[in-house]
Amino acid sequence: MQQILIYFFIAVGLSMDAFSLALAYGTNQIVFSKMIILSLFVGIFHFFMPYFGSILGNAFLENFITKADKIVAIVFLILAIEMFLSRNESKKGMITNFLSILFFSFTVSIDSFSVGLALGITQQSIVLACITFAITSACFTLLGLISGKKLSEKFGKKAIYFGIFILTLLALDYFF
């Protein structure tokens, strides 16, 4: 029981970027069916990324983590710019196809890969951790999407600027 609680707190930390990005994307009025699909894929990625990370081991750790943070920062910044440039268009969300769902899911799951590396080194129960990460991140993603949609309904176009602000903060956080 104590191990599950530890995994849950790690999962909450890992899910914060998924929640923040989902909050930003939710301001674009994504339909509920896409919210469910996106949340499930984020959960799936949060299962497999740490699992694969634990398999690869410590040798890959030194080369991947420093570069991953910069890559994620650039991706979030590009998303913020794209969101700003398309703020007046009437498209129903930026999650428009399967590739964008995979891209979103991968982007918010990169940090769980490094956690998987660490868990693999410590010989912890990786499957239990991955299940906990998957369920928690899927729930946080759905909560972020729904919250973003509610913000958008309440504040209109101003909510999109809030989403742009969140993406920019995430980019700066990962970059520095």
C-alpha cells in the first residue's frame, strides 16, 4: 500500500504537464469524444514510456535527459506560437487527427521515460508504477481538457490567451 501511495505522488507530479497542456488545449473547444481519446492515449503513453525507460537502463540516462528538456521546451513554445497565430480561426481544437493525438501524448510523457529509468535502476515494481502513472495521467488530462473547455465557455477568447500563457510558462520551465 505504501508503494502505491509513493507511485501515486510521483504520478501526480508527472501528470502536471499533461494537465497544464490539456488545460491550454481545452480552451479550443475540443469535442468530448476527442477528450476521451486524448486522455486514454496520454495514459497509454504514461504506461509505456516509463516501462521502456526501465528496460533501457542507466546507459541512456545521461544522454537523454538534458536534451529532452530542451526539446519539450521548444515543442511547447511552438504550440504556444501556433495557438496565438490561429486564435481567431474557428477550428474546433488543435487535436484534429491521430498524429496530433500521438504528438500531444508523447510530448507530455517524455518525463515519465526518465522516471522509468530511475525505477529500473532501483529494481522497483515497474508494472505497478506504470499502471498508476497511466491512470493518474489519463484522469488529469481529462480534467485539464474539461476545465479548459469550461474556462473557454465562461471567458470566451480570453481563455485562449490563458492557454497561450500556460504553454509559454511550460516552455520556459522546461528550457531553464
